[in-house]
Amino acid sequence: MAHFKKKQAGTKQEIPTSAMPDVVFMLLFFFMVTTVLREVTLKVKLDLTTANNIEKIEEKRLVSYIYMGPERLENNQFGEDKVQIDDSIVEDIGAIRNLMYDKLLEEPKLIVSLRVDENSEFGLLTDVQKELQQAGTFRINYSTKRED
């Protein structure tokens, strides 16, 4: 009686993993470069007004936020209405012109988004708008929350 031997293929069944660390580091580097983390500590109280017709800004990296509302004090108290740009309170309204002009030079397509507390003084908002106009930042957005 004859015994038959099964022939086996001469190829390896392993997957080469020598390039895997290079691929992992390239992906890690890609996500580190493209991810934008923006965390702003609010120093003013902010309850946005509601609106029906809202458009979402797609390119958030082109947006610079200005917050206006009562300043947060210790023990959950609130003070006078203040203007906050980035992480700092702007004491001199006239300084807004220079700050926003510098930002506009860095990013010519800059959109200024005003986030104003619904109980803020209208005069402060008008002063900020005049300073933005003097800085040449004409692309202004007013942030609201969607009405239910």
C-alpha cells in the first residue's frame, strides 16, 4: 500500500511588521499637527440669547472669540460687565483695536465672534463694535443658542 505525502507550499504565512512603528509614528504626528485644542477659561458670565435662524461656522480656526458679560468674582458673585479676549480681561476698551488688528494681520480671513451675555450693557457692545471697525475686522458673527 502506497503512502502519499501532501506537499506544502514554501511560502511563509507571517505578516511583516518591521514597518509598523514607522506607520504608527507618522499617524501620531499627523493627528498631533492637525488637531486644534482650544480651551478658554471663561472669566465672565455667559448666557447667550436665543435665535431661530442660525448658521454654523465651518472653519473654527479662522474664528477669534470675544466674550462680554458680568465678571466672575469669588464665592459665585458677579461684578461689572467686562470684555474677555482669549484668557484675559481687557481693562481698556481701546486696546481691543490693537489686539484685533494684530490678529487680523496674522489671519486675513479672521472672523470675530461676539459672545455676549443676554443681560449685558448695550453701550459696551457698541464700544467694542466701534473698536473692531477701527481695527478693520469687518467679518463679525454674533453667537447665539438655538431656540427650542
